[in-house]
Amino acid sequence: MQPQLVELAIITWFVAVGGYAAFAFARESGRTRGITRRRMRAVASGAILFIGAIVAIFVGALLAPEGAFLGIVSQVAALAAVLAFFLGFAPPSWIRRAWREPDLRVFLERSIHLMGVNDERRLIIELQQSAAAAFGATGASIGISDGERPVLRYDDGSGEWMELPEDAFIAGRAFTQQRRVVALNAATTDPANADVYEHTRAHTVIAAPITVDDRRIGAMAVYADRAPIFVEDDLWLIELLADHTAVLLEARDLARHASDLQAREEAARLKEEFLSAAAHDLRTPLTVVLGQAELLERRLARNPAAPVDAVGVSRLANEARRLRDLVSELLDAQRLAQPGAVMDREVVDLREVVDVLRKRQLEHDLAIQVEEPRTPVRSSIDRMRIAQVLDNLIENALKYGLNHVPPQVRLWEQGAEARISVIDHGVGIPEAEQDRIFDRFYRASNAQSITDTGMGLGLYICRRIAEEHGGRIWIEPTAGGGSTFTVALARAEPPVEPDVVVAEPHWIGPTAEAAADA
């Protein structure tokens, strides 16, 4: 019995020690990632198989001769354990590449999607996480060169950049020496920063420069809390990731420069369009003013007692007012390009604004059609600015209308919005150009057939005023031809329940038939 007790004790000891080793490796594999996780799982499997082989040997000896088959089981388990340990501690290069392939593919795919990230700090953080995952390492860091100063910028983990001398840390050495650097014991290799390596669990560090041609972009470092994480073929891998990161950052810079160049070209184009439109529109009334003024000057020089040319003075005043309006439009466009242009807001019944518009048009012998509810439609607005929007829309409706049909104005409530529509029956706007009609200096292609005046600022001003009110403006085609412009503004009170007040629309002004006959 004593030999059997000894064998049982040995079995128990092997099971306890081997089981703990298997448990430790399995637990650690859950804390790691990438190829490191696969290697530790292989070692944990090897420990379990080794325990199984030992147990099978001793149990076979205790049950001999009936347990002879357990000898075969123990041999198979031992061979499998040796293979598992081999894969875990010293996997062949082709096995390592196969294990790394999914993580490396994720790194490449993820980095490509990062091309469009505008936040440079977020881009760097994503690349660091992807590089660490590709190695199965504890972490990674990327330093970006300032270009003009001898520093590398690192993310400090709190949303800010940390600037360090370009030769600081092991990554700095790789950057300044422009070669890969391996530090099996980072604290010994770089004792000046030993506390930092200890805090970040960076026992072993490998680093490589991030360079494109002769341009030094930065440096990449990958670190782990134990040396066996990295082997010889990790050196070419970090160079591969550093080169790919360099290409990514270079491509991103080129894309940003191209975008800036495109923006400058667009600004130059808008400036040219502005100068062309402004010169054209300002020159016409200015020529009339100057010509009329010179004519009056010559008449007064010939005969100071001659009666005043009433027609000439009226023409001079009209063109001067036109010049004033054009200059005001330019100034408005400039002011409204900045936020906060709407200042004097008050709660107003929009029916009052529409009524003022109708009366003003009547003074010019134009009876527009107005449809509005009987109950107040209140909104917090800058009264003069909203009146300016309606004036611009009415002016466009008159300018591009056909058959002398007056425009229509409709005011109504829809949900939490108050809406005003200006409806014309004119030439309309081509569908392909409706998205651009509210851009600065843009005029529809068919506008030239009606008139060559206008700088393309009226609808831009309307859009900016609506946006400053927290509202919106859009265009829809009018049935039978023409355009319908709708401005939506937030109501200043909850929608009225239908069973309390019913807002029945009614027409103010002549009927459409009468207006057409007129």
C-alpha cells in the first residue's frame, strides 16, 4: 500500500502544480490580446495535456495490467503537450504570421477608415490601440514631430498633447537615430525614465521611426510587461506598421492640403464672381447717376435760371436709391455671414408682418394675394429681418413672374412651426440647381433670360436670416410652373387645440381671376 500512497501523492502534486500553471496561463490569456493570447492559450493547453499524460502514466501503473491502454493515452497526451508548449513558447514564423494575420488585417482596415478623421489626437489614439492589438502587447505610443521644433508630441491620456524632446524615451532614440531600437529591459536601457516605464508596465520596448522618404514624421513604440512577448520577427512587423502609419499620415496631410487648396480656390472663385457681379450691378446705376448729374451740371452752366429738370432729378434719385439698396445688400451678406446677426427679437403676430407687406405692395399698385388664419400666429422674431426676407421673396417673384400674375403669400401653422410661403407662377428653378439656389452669388441658369441684374445674394440673405432665427427655408415647384419658397419659424406658444379655436383660412385681396384680368 505504501508505494500506491506515494504514487497518489505524486499524482496529486503534479495535478496541483500543473493545474495551477494551466489556470495561471489561461487567466493571463484573458487579459491579453492578439498573438499573445493565442500563445498563452497554447501553453495552458500544453499544461493540461501534460497533467493528463502524467496522470495516465501513474493510473496505468496502479491498474496494471488492466490499465495498459493508458500508456498509449499518456504518450499521445505527452506528444500533444510538447507540441502545445512548442507553439506557445517558440512558434514557427509561419504560425506566428497566421496568428497575427487577423489582427494585422484589422489594423490595416482600421487605419484606412481613419483617413477621414479630422481630430489628429483621436487618429493617433486609434493607431496606438490598433498597433498594440496587432502585437498582443500591453500598449503602444506614437510621437508626432513638430517639424519646426526638436520635439515629439504624445497624447497624455487626458485629451491634451504632451511635448517632449525628440530624443526622449526609447521611441525618441528610434526617431533621432532613424533605425529600430530594441530594449529588453527598458528601465536599464533608459534609466532616466525608469519610473515612467514601471508605471506604464513597459518592461520591454521595441520602437521604429515613422518616415516617408526623407521626411521624419515621428516614431512608434510598442511595449509589453514581459520580454518573451517579442521575438525576432516582431522587428520587421513594427517597421511594417511604422511605414504604414507614415503613409497614412502623409496621405492624410496631402488630403488636408488638397482640401485647403480647394477651399482657397473656391474662395477665389467666389471673390471673382462677387467682383464681377458687384462691378456689373453697381456700374449700371452709377453710370446713370453720373451721366444725369453731368447733364444737369451742363444745363446749369449754360443757363443758371433754367427750370429744374424734374424727370432728370427723379431718375437721379431712383438710381441713387438702387445704388443704396445694392450696397446694403452687400453689407447684409457680410454681416449675416457671422453668427448673432439677429438682434432685436420679440414675440410678434406674423399676420402683422404680412399685413405690412401687403399694404406696402398696394402703395406700388400691386395687390398680392394673402391667405392667413383668423387667429394669431406668434413667433419670436426680429421684425425687420423677417420683413426683409418677405420683401426679397416678393421681389424675386415679381422679377421672375410671367403673365403679370401677382405672387401669393400664405401664412399658417403646422405643429410647432409657423410657416410663410411666397408662391409665384414664373419661370421656376431647374431641379438640379435647387440645392445651390441659396448659396452666395449663385443665380439660376435661366435667370439670365429674364434679367441680367442681381448679384445672387438675396436668397442667401433669406437663408441666413431664417437660420439665425433657428428656422429654415426651402423651395418647392409650384403646380403649373413657378416656385414656392417656404420659411418655417418656431412658434412662440403651443399649437392651439382644434376644439378650442379653429383657424379657418380666408383670402385678403382680389381673387386670382381678378388679379389676372388686372
